[in-house]
Amino acid sequence: MATLPRSFRCAVTLRPLLSRRIITLSTSLRQSISRQCRHAAGYSTQANSQKPFYVTTPIFYVNAAPHVGHLYSMVLGDVIKRWEQLKGNKDAIFLTGTDEHGIKIQQAAQEAGMDTQAFCDMNCKTFKDLARAANISNDHFIRTTDEAHKDAVRYFWEMLQHRGYIYTKKHEGWYSVSDEAFYPQSQVEPSLDPATGRKRMVSTETGKEVEWSSETNYHFRLSAFRDRLLEFYELNPKFILSKSHMMNVKQAVEEGLQDLSVSRPVERLTWGVRVPGDDSQTIYVWLDALINYLTKAGYPFTPGKESDLGWPADLHIVGKDIIRFHCIYWPAFLMALDLPLPRHVLVHGHWTMNKAKMSKSTGNVVNPFFAIDRFSVDIMRFFLTLRGPLGDDSNYDNSNIVNDYKKYLQYGVGNVYQRLMGLTKMQLRPSIEAARSGFTTEPNEYDIEFEQYLHTFPKIVERNMEAFHSKAALREIVDATMKAQNYFHHSAPWQHKDDLSRCYRVFYNVSEYLRIAGILLQPFVPQKASEVLDRIGVRQDAVARGFGAAQYGADYEYGHAPKVDKRELLFPPLMVED
């Protein structure tokens, strides 16, 4: 193996690479580790303007077909990546993919009577198909069965072991196959299976069944990172973009951390990456899976090029059931190797049906392909973003999809467009030229209020998007639609047909609303936003359709609209049952 960089030699006395002896770290030595490596631990989440923006979704388990919750995570990541591009960050990187190792995959393949790799290939294709069907602009789709990823996992393991953070011991505890995790006694409780009445033990955190397990395997010294994690959380209060989740994570760490079992005997788990130098053990699926974020960022890094492919990640998007893995285990793994930590973790809740969590195991799921076929890609993207569980869980209901489409798109944006084109006879240039020359009529109270709002509303959207709150950003855009409707109603240009200057001011303001809203809608509903901009004649280039142009009066060149049948609705009625 190559000579380790100097920073790699600061943690502990180097041991033989594949030593299986237990190494005890004293309190003083732990403090020494912290002092000596603090400068390289990647504690800060301050932006590095030289690196590409990098956003990830969790990688999805391929033991069953995707459901709408997976689609939601993809859409969240896609909206944020497209926003970065709208702001001019052409190098923004978006990663999604599939988690294909572990006991659940092994068992699912056996139940299907299939070769495990063939089973993974089949289900991975379904997730790739979903990304395409949803118009997801991911730059990479990673699989944990990729050879490059397995190489990265082995290298990461060797570095942890080389630094003395991995040792062997007998492990006993409650293990959940479904969660791929061990739980202490304090986090399990007895329960009755509602289907069979059978007594069982379950995780209090996830409700998944656990079984008692006793085995000898490798452990990671997670307990050594309690103080360093707490210091990191203190220095980076927005690491987790939820105060309540951050508080819960800090509390869990403050109460103490147990060393983490990071391998499984091969008799129990064959489907995974074998421990380097020890074919009797398979690397724990979560240690394996988390490294995917590094793999596509070029790990192991070439010295001096660590950030060329985006690392550290600017944003990990995760469901609330995997916070512990991403916000405790993952930072500790990275700290152990002095690698920079991700800057933010965006935690979302669950989609429910009839107030119950969607679950592949119970069949209580929405098929995302059927939903896209029924409602269209952009309508589903719109609904998921507007109603999505960025805070509390959200209930999935077809009637909400229909109602939101009618209220905000068909009778909102669509109606504003139809009224404007009807009144102007599809001729926007006269009002735009009047604005360029300076209106000859004084603004009334409705003009002043709406024009001021058009100046500020893109900034409100930007502020929410910079905080990764895409739901609030889209809500502001649909609120702008309602304001445009009210402005149109109160201004009533149809009552001033003999006063062209008055009409031109109203027509221009409404045109500007459509142009600005069309630009801002591009990350959310790319196809329909493009159609809005096409219909009002905005140039098809990055300047005219970039965020810099989303300002009142920023573009006087549009309005040369293509010939469109005015009877052709921008947002036609949905041909589905309510």
C-alpha cells in the first residue's frame, strides 16, 4: 500500500493493516487525537466557491419496486440541482442510485428464486426507469455493486483499520434485518404482530421486528467521537436542516455512544463486500452504503484534487428514519479519516396513505409509474413539492393532486395566461414597448402594490431555495399567481379599452408576472415552465431564462410569441376522475 499522507498518521500508533487485536484508546489519547487532527477534520461547513455544488439522495434499497416516497426524494434533489443551474452553477452535480447489498437483498433474491446479482440488476433498472420517467437530471446513478464502489469501500475500511479504529469482539444484541441495524435493550420493546397475534420484539424507533443475535465481528470505535461530534454540531447548527432533528441527534450523542458493529459473519451475510484480508466477514451494509457519496466524488482522492468532483457534499437528502446513520455514524467515519464533512443534511418525513406510513412490506404504497402516467410528470412534481413532507408527514391523496392542479395551475397560471392573451389578442409587444419607453399614465394603488411585489417575490423564492426549502419557494410562486389574479381583477383593463396607456401598464405587469414565474418554475415543472416561456416569446437561452433575468423589467425583448391556437389551453382539464 502507498505511504500514508502525514495527516493520516496523527490518530494512533500504526498497527499492522489486518491486525485483529483489540486496541484500547485511553481518554487522554482520544483527547490527543482531537487536538492533533482538529485542523484537518473538516468541521467547518463553510462554502468553497471553487468546487461544484453536490447534492445527493439516499440510495434506494432494491428488495422491492420503488414507491412514491422514492420519487419524492428524487424530485427534491432534482429541484435543488436545477435551481443551482438556474443560478448559473453549470457544474452542479446530482447523485442518486441503489443500495444492493445486505441481508434483505440476499433474502429477497432467495424468495424470488433468482441469482442475487440478476435480482439486483432487475430492480435497479426499475429505479433508473423511474428517474427517467420523472425527468430527473441526475448526473450519476451509483450502484453499490459497482466495482469502483467496492474498491472505495475496501480502501476506506483499510484506512479505518490502519488508524486503529476497527477491532474485533463478540457482539450480542437485538438485530433488525429490515433496518440492517443493531439496537440496545433500551430501544426495543415487546409487541404483538397484528396479522398473526404472535409475540415479538420490535425497535421502538422504527417498529421493525428484531431478533437476538450473538456473533464475533469487527467494531468501529464510535464511542471515541462523542465529544468531536458534539463540537461539530455546536459549530454547525444548520448541519441538520431541522431544529428538532438536530436536538434529537445531539441528545442521543450526549447520552453516550456505543462502538458500532461494522461486519457480519459470512455465514449470515454473503452478499456484500468482504472485509479485506478476512473472507470470513462481510462489511456492514451501512458502512458500505454511506461511502457511495464519496465514490462518485472520486474517492480515494488524488492529493490536491479532493474537491474537483464536489466533495464535501453540499446537501444529503434523507428520510427521517435514517438520520442516525447520516448524522452520527457518517460524520464519525469521516472524522476518523480527517475527511471534510457534508455541509447540510435535509431530512424529510414520510408519505402516508390513510394516515399510515407507506411501506413496501405491507403493500401500502403508491406506484409512481402509474401516478406519472395518470397525471403527467410535471403535475406529479408540482404536487410532491407543494405538499411534500419536509416537516411533518404528508398524506397522499389523488383528490389533492387534482385540486392543486385546478387551483394553482389550470385556474391559476393557466387562467392568467388565457385572460392576458384574450385581451391583448396575443399581441404583447405593444405593452412591452410602452414599458421600455416609460408609461405615460401614472400608476394607481393596484399598480404600485403589484409592481413592488414583482420586485420582491423572486428574492423571497431565492431566500427559500438557498435554505433548501423548496416547498416554501413553490408556495410563494403559487401565491404570486393568486396576487396576479387579484391584480387583474381589480385593474379591470377591459373597462379601459379607450385608455391604451392604462391597459398597456396592466398587460405589461401581468406579462412580467408570467415571465418571472415561468423562469422560477423551471426547477419544479421543467416542461410546463418552458412552455409558458415559449408561449410569451422569451428567448431560449440561459441568459433570458436564468435567474438573473427573473427581475421586473429585466427583459424587453420577449413578446414575439409563436403562433399558437388561442383555444389551446396552457393547462387543459385533467382527463381523470376526481
